[in-house]
Amino acid sequence: MLLQTEPAQPAGRGLMLAFIYLVFFGLIAWFILLRPQRKLQERHQKMVSALQKGDEIMTEGGIIGQIVHLADDRVTIKSSDNTRLVVARAKIARVLGGEAAAPKS
């Protein structure tokens, strides 16, 4: 009885296929996870850098106030008549009122 053996595949072909799968799943992860997160960070950075005195803002903690003083990394907001808070610029969640709150059509 003769044993028939199938022709052996080159060893590099399996590695090449595994590499292609790895690249493919890496691209999927980039487009689904990393790219949208980076866009959100860029949009937040633009919003924070465009803050001006008098803007009404909301912090990540939910405090709403009006900007009375701007520094490099801090913002002083007035939340009521006699209350002023110093908040880290990066912790401002959004700008309220005016053009920023208008719905896009």
C-alpha cells in the first residue's frame, strides 16, 4: 500500500496569512475605536481653546457658570452672584447658549 502525501505548503504562507489577519483586525480596531476617540479629543481641544470671557459653560461635574477670567490651564467661573470657582480648563464639558447650543440644520 502506497501512502500518498499531499504536497507540503511553504512555511511562509501560513505566517503571511496570519500577518494579513493581524493587519486587517488592526485596521478595524483603528476605525472603530481609536479614530472616533481622537476626533472627540480634537473637537474638545478646539472648544476649550476657543473659550472667551462671558461664555456660559458646564463642567464635567455639572456646574454651570459664566466665565469671568481665563488663564493658561484654569478658568474662573461665576456660578451665582457671590460664588466664583476656579476650574481646570480640560474639565469643561461644553459651552452653553449662543451659537454653540444652536441646533445644526
